Amino acid sequence: MAKKPSLIRRFFRGIWRTIALIYALVLIVLLLIVPVGIYFAFFDGPGVVVEQDSALVWAPTGDLVEQRSRGVGNLVGSLVSEPQRQSVVRDLIESLDRGAQDDRIKLAFLKLDELGSAQPGQVQDLVAAIDRFKQSGKPVFAWAPSYGQAQYALASHADTVYMDPFGYVFIPGYGVYRNYYKDAIDKLGVEINVFRVGEYKSYVEPFTRNDMSPQARAANKTWMNSLWQTYREEVSAQRDFEAEHVSDYVDGFAQALERAGGDAAQVARDANLVDEVASLADVRDAMREQVGTDESHGSFRQIHHVDYLNATDAEQPAPRTDSRIATVVVEGAIVDGESVPGQAGGDTIARMIADARRDDHVAALLLRVNSPGGSVTASERIREQVALTREAGKPVVVSMAGVAASGGYWISMNANEIWAEPATITGSIGIFGIVPTFAKPLEDLGIHTDGVGTTPLSGALRLDQPLSEPVKMMLQAGVEHGYDQFVGRVAQARDMQEDAVRRIAEGRVWSGSDAERIGLVDNLGGYVDAEKATASLAGLGEGDYALQAMQPPADWRTAVREFLSSHVESALVPGWISRATDLSAFDWLRSGLSDPRHLYAHCFCALDTRAPATRSVAAPRQPVE
């Protein structure tokens, strides 16, 4: 008779069988859910018809992005958790441009209550699209229960601005605020070894200081003042007041609110920031007078901009030739390896550019950059592919979105032309290295490191022991060499003297308008302007080409990376912590330190662009009712 397995063996065998059963069940569920999810994602109901005399409901939802993740991993993740709401800038622009030429569209209704974060340069791109729509002779109306800074920048270009009686217009201006961790790091015993070149390269300051350095404070004030001036001029351009009136409104807001007995809507109306203070029901009635009533839902005749794009895709004329302009989006921090949502992988972006270069139908490349930079190695790999594409005879044009600084500028400098909005954040030509070591906290836990090597450099970069002086010398020399390379490449690519580049480098951040003045960018304009410039350089006229959006290939590895980065990691940090503190610096230490040479061209130039909380009145893509 066979010997009966021991109790412990049976216990662990039972655990293993349970794990195997759960795995099998999850796999079966995914095999059933994924096809259903794909079906509903791409075949979600009957086709939408654009009725005559319709209002185009232009409703940005969530954060503005340059490219939405379309991977299987993102789709699977959306089935198990609520997906992050996003609006693609290009889609918003395209819907207004199509609507301007469509006789069935009578007006545009800007529904701005669901807009999340938006960089100033992105907002300028959208403002230009609103102005082009108005130039067609069609009116634009804007509504939100309340307006934050980005929301009001868009609304200010409408012919009529509506706001709820309980609403407000809150324009705080621009600011850069960070958490500084030096005291906390000292208490933990962690040693942060920093190596940098550039007086204004302040990205590492949270690890080495308890406050902002005077140099960083002065530099930040300069580029933020430039953005603030641009904002005031843009808001006042379509309103009946001067740019200084915006500053007067902000400076005297508290006193005006007190005089009005707390009625913020009256304050905004008296300041001529809004035209009508009215409930959504009243606004809906006003829109009915313009376009009539849709009896199916009782509201005014309308079509959401997403539905409008889907309904009109097939109506777009085919290009006269088979030529294409390839578009590649670089969004988020630049890291080594492959891309995941929120990060641009150097390998992924370089491969897409190379694929576009080898495609005989691709006549030119349009690179859309919305990145503060990151790994020098990854940035250089992308820059090499841009240079090779240009050398192959295919023009390359860069369109800078909200931010294209440090590594974001590194990958851009070799383009035939660089376009930026006046409020784009760019420049920050500088390099730093950072290596945290954890010898002391490990020793406090009773963990000690010892060993032997064949040379003084054996184990030199272990994080469980302090860096030796020779290693520190090596890293500093590498940083200085990287900075010289950065400056030299900019000088060569931009046809500038190296001394001139050094004067505007040092890690200093510039607004797009200042960058154009000092020669870091060629022209001021948005996505549409850059697209026209790309076509012109390729010898293509309007209607001669199609845009070909380059996408990374979808495989199971990509799906796993997307799922983990988008859903699992975010679940590990409670939302209230991320809202209450600035975790970006520590998050970057965890996931951004990927450069094999420990060299980084990363800019801390992110503005807090989150919109203030407003009352959600209508779900996205539902009738305005």
C-alpha cells in the first residue's frame, strides 16, 4: 500500500490546486470578456446620423492627451476598473475644423464642465480651432457650472459665455510648488548622490534641499510670467476688456466677492467675464431657439463631437495620391525600453520612427512632443532616428504641445522645423545624474554589506553601500560630458554658435514665445500649422496625403505592461495621498531611474493644471439635458 502523503504536503498541494483553479477561472473569464469588450469598443450601437441644423456639442472629458492608449492591456484594464477619462487634442481640433465646413452644423456648444488637466500650450491649440470655427460665420456658445483657468481660456473665445447662478470664474494664475524631502531623507539615512551641470537644473532639488533655490525661483518666475502674459492677452482678445483687466479681477476677487455678498456669479458677470448667468435648463431653451428640438430626448438638436467624428470619417475625401505623413506621438517621461501609458519608451518611439522612414509611402514625419524628458540614453536613441529620417530625404517637423523640455527638446532639435505654441514650456538644456544609496538604513535594520572584488570598481555602484570618491568623479565627468554633447548637438542642429547655446542653456526653462525669440524653435503655431508645414516641406498640397498614425505593435507583453502600469500600480497608492502630496519626485525615483549611464535630461516644469471640482451635470456623450 502506498504511503499516504504527509499533512504538510497535502496542505501545500491543496494550496497549489486552488491557485491553479483560480488562474484557470481568470483565464476563462478573460477569454470570454475580451472579445465582448472589443465588440462593444468598436461596434457600440447603430451608426449616428448628422441631422441638418445640429449643434456640435464639443465636450472635452478628463485630461487632455496627445494620444490615447489603444492597447489590449488598456482594454482589459478598463473592464476590471474605471478607465481614466481622457480627450485627445487632435480629435477635439478635427471635430471643430470639420464642423466649420459642414452645412449640417449650425453652431458649436462648448460644454466644459468635464475638462480635467490641460497644459497651456494644449489649450492654445484648442483656442485656435475655436477661432477657425468662428471664422466660418457660425456662432460658438460656452457653458459650464463654473470655470477654472483652462476652462475659461476656452470659453472666452465663444460668442456667448453662460455660467450657472451658483458658479464662479476662478483664475489663480500659474505656480510651481513641490514637496522637498531633504530632512526626511536625512532622517531615513538615505544618501542621495547628485551630479549635475546647469545653474538652473532644479529637478534634483527636492532630494537635496528643503526649499526652492534662488536660481530656480528666479528662472521659474520668468517663464511663468511669460505664460501669464500670454494667457491674459488670449483671454482678453475676444472679450471687451484689456489684458490688465484679468489681473485686476484676480487681485480684487476676494474684496469683490465680499461686496457681492458671496455671489461669485455676480462678480464674474460684473467683470464682463461671462455674458449670461443662467441655469442649464435656461441655456438649453436658448439653444432650442437656435437649432430646434430633438423629440427623441427633448433637448436641442445636437451631436457630441466624438459621435460626429465617427459619423463623418467615411465622408472625408480620399487623398489624391498614396503619399502619407507619418505621425509619432511622444507623451510623458522618456524612459529606456518600451512605452507604457504615461511614459514614452525610447525603444518603442525609435522603432516607430524607423518604420515610418522605411515605408515608401511615407513622405514626411510629424513628431508631436509632449514630454519633460527623462533618460539621456533613450532620448539620444530617438534623436538618432529623427536625424536618420531627415538624412534619408524625408522631412521631419516637430510640433511641441504643452511641454517639450530637456529630453523633450533633445529629441526635437534635429527636425527640419520646430513649431511651438507661445505657452509651450521648452528648453531646459541641462544634464544631471542621481544615485540613491541605502547603506545607513540597512545597517539600522541590522543588514550589513561586505565582500571582495578584483578591482576598486567591483561593486562600485551597489546601492547598499556608499559611493566611493572615484565613482563620484566618474559620474560627474559623465554628466559634464553629456552636457557638452547636448550643447554641441543643439549648436549643430540649430546652426548656432556653441557659446550662444551655453548662454541660454544651463537647464533654464523658456516659454515658447521666448524660445522662438532666442532661436530654439522656428515658428509659433499649433498642430494644424505644423501639419501644413510638414506637407509643404514634402512637396504635398492640401488633399494630396493622408495622416498615418504610427502605433506600437500589440502583443501579450505590451498588454501586460499596459495593464500593470495603468491599473495595478495606481491601486497601491490611495488616491487621497496622491492628491495631498507631490509624489512625482519619489515616483520618478522608483520608475524613472532607467538610464544605464545614470544620466538624465529631465525638466521639472509641470504646472498644476487640474481644474477645480465642478458639479457634473451630464455624463459624456449623453444629450445636454
